[in-house]
Amino acid sequence: MLSRTADHLFWMSRYTERAENTARMLDVAVQTSMLPQSPADTERSWRALLGISELEPAYCAKYPAVTARDVIDFMVRDPSNPSSIAACMREARENARAVRGALTTEVWEIQNQTWLDLQKHLGNGLLDQDPGKFFDWVKYRAHLARGVTLGTMLNDETVNFIRLGAALERADNTARILDVKFLGMRDGASGERDFYYWAALLRSVSGFEIYRRVYRDVITPGRVAELLILRPDMPRSLLACMAEVVDNLRAVRNDLSADTERYAGRLHAELQFARIEDIMQRGLHDMLNGFLAQVNELGNRVSRVFLVPLAA
């Protein structure tokens, strides 16, 4: 496959996944902001969301204060934010258009219609009237894109690059969602209020029912971390994402990809044989920061070996 074609497929998938995960982060932030808390705690939560998304400097350069309304606007539709949901959906559609011939009609129509419908939703006030409904729509369109891809595309390198991009982006975003929530919590906190925080986090990654099925007990920070990091059967866990990366790298390997495969395999193995007790003792925030740096490096390696290299 031509590297430019692979590049468009990879980034179409990443941008679709990024839009969904931004919606998930904002959804949990909106839910938890409605719990009883001081204005200072509310601001810290929104600031933490900007920080873990690496958007705080850009936001502060444009807005005088950190408020829920401005953060949501900045992360959903602000044209100056290249990581906003609107920007991601636009880029996903443009990448799909560039490789229209490599996609089925259904896959292209999903990407194109999602972009067109987004313009309607941003114009009719849905985001302001019911943010939760808008975020659910973003998640639904991402689910639809994935389902149509797997249900209509030939399972060749085209699908491998799509799945590779989605898995890398999902791993990055699961780590960010988990980190922003742990940073926003008090060490050793417990109680009814915290139950709603963790329940909201689990729902943001479609993990609430899964948690109940796996643990059948009260929600605790350690178990939430274990589910989202180490469970191989949890679709959004870091381990599951890295298994997907390893499998798809193997399927598209070439003469230059051995080192990239080893790098991904080592990161997968570290998660596969880790214990949550050791991770919590060493420090979850440090572990997640390290993982994010490694995933970023892995993405750079994939770009150098298979895709159009990223600009320096």
C-alpha cells in the first residue's frame, strides 16, 4: 500500500476516535461538575481536563477565566483549537475523501454525513441546550463508523491501518481520562460523593456495567484503574489497545518495521505482566505519564516506517 494512502486511513481513524474520546472526557466532566463542590474544585476539574489534553496554554491565551461554558466551547467547536471535536470530524472527513477509492460507499457516507450533521447540531443549539445529548451523538457516530468499517470493508491492509490508528488513539485517551480523574480526586478519599465520580468515569468509557460484572462489589479507585489498564477483555483498557496495536503491526509489517514491532511488543508485555498493586504503589500518575510518552513515541515510529513522516 502507498504510504500516503495508509497515512490518510490511519489519520481518518485517529481523528474519529479522538472526537469520540474528547466527547467522553467532556461528558464525564459535565456529569461530575453537577455534584456538590466548591467553585474552586469545579475550576480545578475543568483546568485539569485542559491540562491533560495539553490545551491549557492555548485556552488561557484566548479566555480570561476557566469556566465550564468556555471549556466546552473551546473543546467542541473553537476553530483555533485543532483538537476540537469539530476540527477532528472535519479532518476525519477530509482524510476519508482523499482515499475515497479505498473505502466502501458506506464508510465514506458515514464520514461525510457526520460532518454535515455536525454543522446542523452546532447551529441548532443542541450543545448549549443538552450537552449530554450532543456528546452521545458524537459517540454514536464514532460507533457507527467503526461498525460500518468492520462490516463492509475487505479485511486487508486498509482495515489494518484503520484499526491501528484507532487503537493508538484509544490507548492515549484512556490514559488521559484515567489520569485526569485521579488528579482531580483527593488521595484516599471515599464516600458517596466519590462513588458518583468513579461511576461517571466508568460510564464515560462504557465500563460501568462491565465493572459490575467483573467485580460485583463497590467501586474503588484501584479496581477502576485495574479495569482500565490491565484487563485484556475490557475493550478500552490500555492492555487491550496495545494488543490490537501489536496484532495490526504484525499484519502490515515490512522490511523496516522490526524495531517498531519490538517497541510495541515491549510496551504490551509490560502491561500484560504488571500488577495493579505495584502500579499504585509506584504512582499511577507517573505510570500514565510514562505510558503517554511511549504511545506518542510509538505513533512517531509508525509514521516513520509506514506513513508520511510527521513534520519536525
